[in-house]
Amino acid sequence: MERLIALAVFLLLVVIASVLGGQFTGGDWYYTTSQPSWNPTPMLLASVWAVLYVLMAVSAWMVWETMRGLARVALAWWGLALGLGILWSFVFFGLHRIGWALAVMTLWLLAVLLVIKEFRSIRIEASSLMMPVAAWLVFAWILNLVQWYLNGGGLNAIL
């Protein structure tokens, strides 16, 4: 029973992160920005993130279950990655700062790569579950970069 409670806690954490990040939506501002033709639909984005958040929760739970070695450090990196996802939504959709959001996403991607590295030394399956998150963030980083460029990217767009 304790195992299921721990899993439920990690699932709750990703739901909270999703809800907090979801408070910031594109709205009118986003729809007036220039977008690449390959920009995913909001429904596709929501569906992909739902799956990725479940993978993140399960991977963190797997590491939590072992509590071997540097599990606490690895889980701290995981928590930071979760927080950077919320921050990205706030900066991109809340502040309308595409360039700043690109910088946040760079940190987010680096944090996820560190999570993968740390999880790998604890439980390889947990590390593997985080790989689709990293792959999606690479795609999202490229999308963010293109959006920044299409909307006047340069130092003026960052500042």
C-alpha cells in the first residue's frame, strides 16, 4: 500500500505542475504571433504533455523506491526540472517573452538531461522513462527558437 501512496504522490506532483503551468495560456497574444507551419495543435501538445508527465511521475517513483545512493539528489534535480516547466509557461505565455522562455527552456532541458544521468546510476528503467521527455524538449526548444526568430528574434526580442 505504501508503494501506491508514493506513486500517487508523484502523480499528484506532476498534476500540480501541469495545473500551475496551465494557468498561463496562449490566448489572443499567442494567436497573433508568427508560428511555423509545423507548430503542433493545442490538443496534440496537451496530449503529449499528459503522457510525458505520467512518465516523469513513474520514473521519479522508481527512483524513490530504491532510495539508493544519491536518490535524494536525483529527485531534487527532477523537482527542479518540474519547476522549470512551470517557469517556462509563465515566461512564455504569462510574460510574452519568447527569448527569455528560450533561455528557461535551455535550463529545463539541461536539468532533464541531468535527471537522466542521475537516474541512470540508480535505476536504468527510470532513466529510460525520462528520455522521451528530453526528446520532446529538444523539439520544443527548436520550436521556441523558431518562434523567437519569426517574431523578431535578436537581442531586442530578449530584452
